[in-house]
Amino acid sequence: MLIEILVPEMGHDAKEAILVVWHRQPGDTVAAGDAVADVMTDKVNVEVASPASGTLRELRAAPDDKVAVGAVIATLESAS
């Protein structure tokens, strides 16, 4: 099953963030909770965690891209 990895909520005022770095690349296996990317706003830096175990399939944003809170930034093929 394909699972979307989203930019997490980062507080009341945050509407967008900047993708800082990818920790994983397409084809990498990840466990639920593994950090796959870092995003930042002017107030906070946040690790984006994998919502499930599986294989990272697609990255939809590049470092330095502005990404909206709730936007899909990657897809994961679930292990189950």
C-alpha cells in the first residue's frame, strides 16, 4: 500500500516550512518513526518521521523548497 509522508503541523501560525535535508533516498528501507527529512520555519526545526515501515518510493520536494504544512513531500510503499 502506498502511504503519503506529510509536512507535520508545527504550531498555530506555521503555514509553510523549508525542506532542509533528506535523510533517506528512494529505495531506502525505513522503520516507522525513522527520521526521513528535516523541515524548518523561522521558529522551529522539525524532523519528519516515517508514518510506517516500508520502502521510500518518491521524493516530491527538494532541499530549500518551500512546502506547505500538510503537503505530501514523499511516498512510502508499506511493508504490510
